[in-house]
Amino acid sequence: MAWLFLTGSILAEVTATLSLRASVDGRRAWLAVVAVGYLVAFTLLSLTLQHGIGIGVAYGIWTAVGVALTAIGSRVLFDEPLTALMWAGIGLIAAGVLLVELGAQ
């Protein structure tokens, strides 16, 4: 169940972040999605912790997957750059999270 909560938290956070970007272009209605999305994301993250995943592992995964999905989403939705160097950075974040998770076991 903890992994389901973490997945939902990541998706809510990415949705909120992409909505924040959408609101910059003057579409203020997206700010409601931002507020609800972050509220849901942190609520689900707290449920993840309550169900036994440690904060270092949960937050690391949440951050790494969130960064990757947000970068891909911003490329698709807003035509923002996603360069090879950016992909390398995402890979380094993922490797760091893997090391944290392995160290926690």
C-alpha cells in the first residue's frame, strides 16, 4: 500500500508543478490545481511514511521520479528543452536515489 501512496504522491506533485507552469501564461485558474495537487501530494507522502517506507527512500524516489516526469512533461506540454546534459543529470539523481535505497537496507 505504501508504494501506491508514493506513486499517487508523485503524480499529484508532477501535476501541480506542471499546472504551476501553465498558470504563468496568465491562466490563473491553474492555481487551484496547483494548490490541490500539492495538498494531495504531501498528504499521500505522509501516508507513505506511515506505511513503513523511510523518509530518505520515499523522498529520494519522490524527488527523482518527479524531476524526470516534470522534465518530460514540460518538454511535451510547453516545448521546453530536454538536452542530453539534462538527461545525464536525471540519471545521476536516479543513481543517487538507488544508493540511498541500498544504504537503507
